[in-house]
Amino acid sequence: MRNAGNVRAKSAQYKTKMTIAPTFEKIYDSTALTRHELAQIAAAHQSVTFTKGEYLLQRGQVAKSYFCIEQGLVRSYVYDYEGQDITTGFVGDAEIAIDVVSLFQQVPAMENMHAITDIVAWKIDYPVFQQLFLEIPAFSEWGRTWMAQSLFRCKQRSVSMITDTATQRYLTLQQRHPRLLLQAPLKHVASYLGITDTSLSRIRKEVAKH
């Protein structure tokens, strides 16, 4: 089993007046951040790549960084009490792959994060993030906003798993993340939606008819 030890890293050589990668523009989208501050944040990241099947983080490891995904798809998953592989989330282009609890509490991760496709990303180590968080007030504001939005999406998903039908959950996923359905194996999408592969195939056929 391959892991992040095989990651190839190269420091981002950003300067204040240089063009900032679109990935950072999208992820750190905040009117409070100046171009200089955004360039400073971008420069703190390292370019990393993962091949399909590699792990960004494995259960039991303590997260030391988070990843801004430039291209590719990451899946997070756990094993249930029967040993079944259950998908808990997906992270795609211009999104952040992070285990919030493991990183900020510095405790062993309960989930696995692995590359469904080849991944091009930017990594920032936790101590560097902490320093920037303290030095740049607008970055702190961005962080609080990002966390609030993440908690909101998590709440929405937990309620949806109870109140929405499987078809409604599929349509919501299709509307919000159409590319995900093209990149992720159906078995992973099915477990994320809380249904069987057979049920997902039936739903896809019904949706296609309309």
C-alpha cells in the first residue's frame, strides 16, 4: 500500500507581483485578503502530486498538513462495524482535502483519504498555517468563514440522509458535483449516498429517462 511518503514536493516560488495560481484564487476567495497577503499565503504551499491509489492520510496517522487540490479527486472513507468500506466524502478541483479533527487537535485520524485519480495539489504544513493565521487577520477571517461553511454542509448532509429519498440525494449530488459522478466509481458514490450499487444503477436509469 503506497502512501504520502512517495509524494514529490517542490516549494512554490511565488513573489508578490507574480501571477497567483487559480487554485489559490478560488480556495482563498476573500475580499478581505490583499493581493500581497494572498501571494504570501500561496508562497507557503508546496506543490505535491499523488498517483491514483496513493494515500494523502491513513487512519491512525496524525495529520501534519492539508491539501489544496488543483486537479483530481480525493475520497475519504471509513470501515463500518462489519468491515464495509463506506465513503464519507469527496474533494475535487479547487477544494481542500483536510481532516479537521486530526490536524487541529493533533490526534490520530479516524478516516482514510486516498486519490481516486492522479492528483496535483498544494500542501501547507500545520505550523506554517498557524503562523500565517496569527500574522494575517484577513486569513483568520477566511478560516472562520470556511469552517462555518463546512459545518453547514456537514449539517445539511446529515439531515438529508434522514429526510431525503435516495433519488433526491442523487439529484442533489448531480447538481452540485456533476464531474464527481464521472470520475468516482459507482460503488463509492453509492456508499456515500447510503444505498447499494443496485439501487444507484436503478436511480441512474430512472433519472436518464427524464
